[in-house]
Amino acid sequence: MSIDRFIGFKKALEHYKIPFHKEWCLVCEEDRFEKGFENAKKLLKIAPEVDGLFSITDSTAIGAIHYFKKYGLNIPKDIAVIGFSNWKISALTSPSLSSIEQNGFIMGKKVIEVFTKIQESKSEEKEEFTTTLIPVQLCIRESSLKIKT
């Protein structure tokens, strides 16, 4: 799934004619707060001028926010942060984390439907893969709100 998020990120950059900087894309080997913290530190060494971060999960985004605050940056004035998954904790962080809401309930329901269909068919033929697009929603919170003064 993380590759799909990366591809979507690149497509959004292309759509809005924003240059892609490969060296700015850091991989978190594990979905952990600490990895987001470590990669935020690396990112500022590579690109101190960066003004926004899209993190692959809310957990790593929250880790990045903690590093940026420790470094003395104001979120979102100096750097905006957006996560992915919209965990309940994301609305409770300070600042609250903007995130992409993926509807896990609908995803689970679709998986069960496909699994049940395969089990009921009892066919020896190979099943064809299908793609189901499930809409996502951007939940804008404090971590990405750029308030003009």
C-alpha cells in the first residue's frame, strides 16, 4: 500500500506542476513514531528550505512534528505536515494533524465480498483480479492550515 501512496503523491505533484525531488523522499522502514522523528531530522539536513511534509502514516507524521518542534519550527507556519490514515489520536495532537482518511470499513467489506465470491464459486479456473476504488477524504486540521496575517 505504501507504494500506492507514493505514486499518488507523485501524481499530485505532477498535477499541480510542483517539482519532484527524489532526494527529499525518505523511507520509513517501520511505521513508528521514532522513524518519523529520525527522518524529519534527515530531511532538514538534506533540504532545510522544505515547507511541507507528506508522511506515509499518521504515526510517522506525529514523530516528524515532534522533531520539527524540538528543532524550533512552528507548525504550520514554518512547515506544514499531513499524515495518512486519520487515526483518532491525530485530532488530539498539538497541533492537530491533517490527514488522509481512508475508509477501512469499506475496504474490509469489499475484501470479504471478494473472498466470499471466490469461496462460493468453487471453480478451478483462475479468478481475475479486480480493482475497486474507494474514495478518500482530506481532513484538514491545524498542522497544515496556513493562516495569512
